[in-house]
Amino acid sequence: MPSTRKVKSGGLLSGSRHCLVRAVSVDSLNVRIAEESEVCMGGGFWALDIKDMSWVEHTAEEVDFIEKVLALNSSERILDLACGFGRHSLELARRGYSVVGVDFTEAYVDDARRNAAKEGLAAEFILEDVLKLKFESEFDVVVNMADGAIGYFATEEENLQLFDVIARALKPGGKHLVGVCSAAYAIKHFPKRHWEAGSKRLSLADFRWNPKTSRMIYKGHLFKFGEPLPVFPDKFPDSGEELGTRLYSIEEIEQIMAGRGMKVVAAYGGYDCSTPASEDAFMQVVRSDKA
């Protein structure tokens, strides 16, 4: 594996990736659950059975949103950071875009490569730590969908380094889109318990907020339909400075982007152009443009 850095998240340790989370909002909290639950961890971290999760069903609609808010025309070259098994990258490639997806999980990258080859798509998938990328003004668009590793790292320096990677990879005039959980929502609404039903699974997530570190602390459980309901513990992991996912407010994102020659131009409360970002929207999808 490219790295053996250990990053602490949700009370678990990953020896080779950003952390054990991958997504946000109603859909994306399901993948957090999937990757932290015993259901997926039985055969190793980041199992491909997360393809059965409800959030996968919304991929086409999310790509519709990307195209609309970024005013794309299929000619753009796109970088998809922490792309997972490539659901957004592959859908973008089906629509005529040249896409590069990067992820640190070998099973995901291998699966994405197989599907791209099978469909004859213009999508390249790279197995790498996103912080090690050295792209320089190569992309018209960079996306961090379903978090895209934003806030996953153990230190503030590493988390900010990912924004450096984003800004450096974009061409002048390039566009960036990120979907992350909202710090403002967490401050107002956590602690929170959330149930979400997909077509194949039921998920439960518990969220808490650490105001000292601006990190979201969570635990999750997955229940497959048709199987006996297991007994699960109701105790949260002890919080610490490195525990959980670093969340950002819109104001913080504006400041971070401004320091990298970029400007926030729009913020939505989900993958819906009619919903503005607010403290009552769990998800915030932010567009920034490079000067």
C-alpha cells in the first residue's frame, strides 16, 4: 500500500487510508455506517458490498447536479478525489468526460478499473494517498463527492494539505465541488440518532459533536433485510483530539479557499439547487472557482 500512516476515526484505526468513513448526508451517512460496521468489516475494511447501500441509487442524480451547478459541457477533464469504487467517475465518463479517479483502497480501484475497461470508458483510476498527488494545473474540474476525504485526517495540517492538492490540480478558471457534512448543523442538532432505509438494508447512525476539535463523532450499525435483528451496544466511543471527522462551516471553507487563490461562489444544502446551505441542512455542497 502507498502509505502506512495511521489515522484515527470513529474509535477505529486505519493503517493505510484516510479513515474509516466515506460519505455524507442522508445517503452518505449510510456509507460511514457501512465502513464502520461489523457487517462490512467481517471480510476486511471497505468491502465492495457497500454497492448495495441506498446512496448508490442516487449516483445519476448527483452527477446531474454536478453538470448543472458547474455548467459542464462534456469537454472538461475531471479529477475525482477519494473516488471509492468509482461510481461518480464512471457515470461522468459515460457522459463523455475524461475522468481520473483516485482512491487508497485497492479493492475499490481494481473494481473501478474493471468496470471502466468493460464499458470502454475514458476513466483512469489511480491507487494512491490523495495527499501525495502532484497534479499541476491539469484539470478543469475537481470533485470531492461524499466528503472526498475532506476532514478525514488526524491533524489540521493534513486536512488543509488536501485543499492544497485541490487548488494545485485545477487549471486557472477551474471549478471545484465538495459535498460534506455541515459544522453549523452539527453544532445545532447533535447529538442525533438517524435511521435510514434502503432497498436492501436498514442503517442506524448516532452522531455527537466535539466542540473542542470541531469533529463529528459517530457510530453506526447495518441491518440486512431478511436477517435476524442483532443486539448492538449503545455506548459511544470515548472522544479524543483525533477522533471523528473534522467538519467545516461555510465561513471556514471560504477562508481556506481564499488562501489558495479560490473563491466560494455557491453553497447548497444537498444535491438540490433549490435548497440553500443552512444550519438546518446536514449536507452542504460547496462550489468554488479558481482565479
